[in-house]
Amino acid sequence: QGLVMGNVRIPTCHDKPGTTHIVHILKMFICSFYKSVCRCFCPVFFHIQMLWELVLLGEPVVVMAPSPSESSDTVLALVSCISPLKYCSDFRPYFTIHDSEFKEYTTRTQAPPSVILGVTNPFFAKTLQHWPHIVRIGEIKLPGEVPKQVKVKKLKNLKTLDSKPGVYTSYKPYLNRDEEIIKQLQKGVQQKRPAEAQSVILRRYFLELTQSFIIPLERYVASLMPLQKSISPWKSPPQLRQFSQEDFMKTLEKAGPQLTSGLKGDWIGLYRHFLKSPNFNGWFRTRRKEMTQKLEALHLEALCNEDLLFWSQKHTEVETVDLVLKLKNKLFQADREHLPMKPDTMEKLQMHIDTIILALPDDLQDILLKTGTT
């Protein structure tokens, strides 16, 4: 369950947060990790795009490696390959027989969960053989040594941890393989290009691939936002429109990934699979929360632009008190949830509340000034 980090100084009791020591350690770790990205994928060079699909779709994956550090680095490299999309399933850089989920993950009575496991114990070659996707990482290649192209292997061929490096799966990728990135990385190995430079190329490739995939989704979800003119200060904020899979699919013909990616293949099938995955659920929950908060913020701004004192003078004291309590609650909510509002909106809203309270009878003023929010 631990994350193995080589050549990293562990903070001592003499270190204080905010010191240059901590910053230096973080930089060391980040630099070391990013250097190792290309090294992690080197044994499975020719299948990086398929691995990207497996991670994107939240498929159960086992990484079998010779050491805890290689296991951990490879799992982290896999999880990060769909960045900036957040990987929303579980992942264990170094999983052992002592972990509490050992029985759950090794049982054959149910399908493996959406998780990426990194293991080194030879025992797992047998107990995890039923997992659908297994990545076998061998010893680190010497600088300048070009990895040989290996075909995707059948799972039944994986019997021991000594099996040859490769990807053991029956998965058929949705997208055609990008031969250009393979040639570019191969050339870098032959020319002994520094690992950092190789990793930058690989990171950029994954980033552009993920962005090409996610931009159509971002564009469609943005269209679910109600128009600003539909926001009334005297009504509850309008609701976001429901996500429709079929409506989204219709947008792909003219505004799909083909606008930014030259890759061919079954993009529609990939999207349909992705929409059922934990990564989509996590991404959409976050986007929906952000958009709902934006609607709340726009509603508050609309309220601030109204003459609330004039409104209160035309309504009963009961209605005015109810308005004050609602405004106080909205102010509290806005502060608690850090709603994305204009800088002066909170101040304006508080001024509205104070002005309305001062126009009420003294007994009500005392009560409202003491009344908090829930």
C-alpha cells in the first residue's frame, strides 16, 4: 500500500512547513517521477495508446514488476497519463498479500473492481491471473537499447512472474495505433535522447490525446447551462439541463475529436464506454457542482442589482423578515462554498441586509441582528 520513492530525503522533526527543505524535497520527488515516466513505459512501448484507453475507461489493471519502486512508478505513470482528467478509481502503487483487500481482489467469484494494482510477489501471477488486463514490466533497458515490438499476449500465457514483458489482455482498442509517436520515441532511444526529453514528448502526447477526447464533452456540458437572462432574482436559480448521451453523440459529427486529433478509429464506441466509467462520473459530478455554484453566484449578483429596500417597503413585515433570513443564509452559503462571484457582491449583499433591517421596527431589528444562519 505504500509508495516507494528512491533518493528522497524524509523530513525530520527539525523541518518546518514552508521551509526551503520541504520545497526542495517536493521538487526532487516531482523531478524524479517525471524523469521516470518514459522509463516506466519503455517495456510496453508499442502499447502506450491502448494503456491510455484502459486507464481512461477505468478498467481493472495489474502491473507486475520486479521491484516495489518500478511497480509504484509504473502505476503512478498510468494514473497520470490521462491528465488533466482526474483518475477517479482506486489505485495501489504497491499491493501486497497483507493488504486488507487481498481476498476481495483475488476472488474469482466476482468481476475485478475498477482499480490499478502494482505487485511484485510471484504469488500474484497465479492469484490475479483472472484479471482482464495485466502489464508485465521487466528489467530496465540500457540507454540506447531499442525495445523490441511485442504483440499483445493472451492471458492464459501468463503463468509466472518470470513471463516475458508485455501486455496480457484480450482488449481490442477503439482507436487505431498512432505510429508517429512510436517512431518518435524509438528514434529518441536510438539517439540516446535524455530520459527527461523522452518523458516530455510522451507527456505532451498523452496531454493532447486526452484534451482531444475531453474538449467535445466540455463543450456539450457547457451547453447545459441556462442562459443568464433566464436568471430571475425573485425565483430560485434555474436547473442545469440533463445530460443526454444521444444528444452528446449527435454533436460529435461536427464538433468531435477529429477537430484536434488525426487519430482514426471508433471514437463513438470509446465515448459510449467512457460514459459508463467511474472517470466520467467523477468528472461530471465536479463539472455539475461548478456550474451549479456558478448559477448560485449569478443569482446572488442579480439580487444585488435589485432595489431590495423598495421591495421590502411594498411587502409585509413577515415577508421582509423572511427575505432577510434567506439573504443571510445565501451569504453564509456563498462564503462557505467559495462561490465564484464578483469581488464586491458579498459586500453589496451585506449592505442590502443591513439597510432592510434598519428600516424595520426596533424589536425586529434586535431579533434579526442577533439571528445567525443555518
